[in-house]
Amino acid sequence: MSFTLPELKYDYNALEPHFDARTMEIHHSKHHAGYTNNLNNAIKGTEFEGQSIETILQTPNLPAVIRNNGGGYYNHCLFWDVLSPAPNNGSDETISLIEKNFGSCDAMKEQFSKAAMTRFGSGWAWLCVKNGELSICSTPNQDNPLMDSGCGGTPILCLDVWEHAYYLNYQNRRADYINAFWNLVNWSVVDSRLKACL
Ligand code: MN3
């Protein structure tokens, strides 16, 4: 049994003008496919073969090749899932937890955007659930909150801030890419992921 590159629920051009088709195609069919293949090759014949991706990522002191490619596999699966060409609003339950933990939805977005903006080099920004509360963090490279270095929460929303995610369309303007992301969030997926953690 091995990991499979998930098919997107939308076309490569469906997220335009916010995320352009060429970036989406390269990001999914080259980068994410690469992480998936490298992960499968790295776990072949090891104790990790047949384990869930969550179990693998929660293993302390993972070999670097499994950490990097396993993170790359998992992080992009979540990323594609929380994007939508027809963005929607969060449920009343999600919104009231955001308001409880951050003061307002705008304050949450501001804190998340800041985490994404201030991540030096390549990495990710995350909205996580831990003990029924929401929190925001960022991780370097393809690390994620599930790993031994992570916040220990379960991620329910993420943003890729590697340059490969935005450079063709936004060049050095990471802030514009982050702002564009908020036009694409599939909050009903975030709602379900949150519900599963409560
Ligand atoms: Mn990426």
C-alpha cells in the first residue's frame, strides 16, 4: 500500500485570478507528485510502510527524507482541500469559537496572515485545534503541527508560503498572495475538520 496524489476537486484554472492555473498545475502535478513519490520510495520496506500519514508524522526523530516528503505529502493534501473556487462562510459554531479565541474573524485572519508573512524562507501557516481551542502557528520547510517540533494541535486550515506556491504570479509579493488566499477558503471543509476534533 502506498500514498496516492489526490485529484483536485476543481480545475487548475478554477482559482484564478487569485491562484493562476500554471502555478496550480506545477504545484500539484510536479511538487506534490514529487513529495508523494519520494515518500513512497522512502518508506518502502521500512516499519512505516502501511502506517497512516498521521502516525508516520507523529513519530519522533523521523529520518529527514521521510519528514520532508511525508510533510510535503500531508500538507499539500490539506491545502488543496481547504481551497475552493466557490468560497463559503464558516458555520456559526466555527465563527463563535474564532471569536472566543481571537476576538473576531478579522483578528484571526490578521494573526494567521502575520504568521504566514513572517515565516522566514519556506514554510507554512496553520490554524490548529488543541483541547477544543483554536490557535495559529507556522512551521519551516515541510514541517507541520503534528510533528515532534510542532504545536501539538490538529491542523484545520493551512497556507503554503514556499515561493513555488506564488512566485510565477506574485514574484516577491508574498503579502498579495496571502490576501488572495482569503478569497479561496473553503470554510465548510474547515467546519468539518473542526467538528471532528471537538
Ligand atoms: Mn508547496
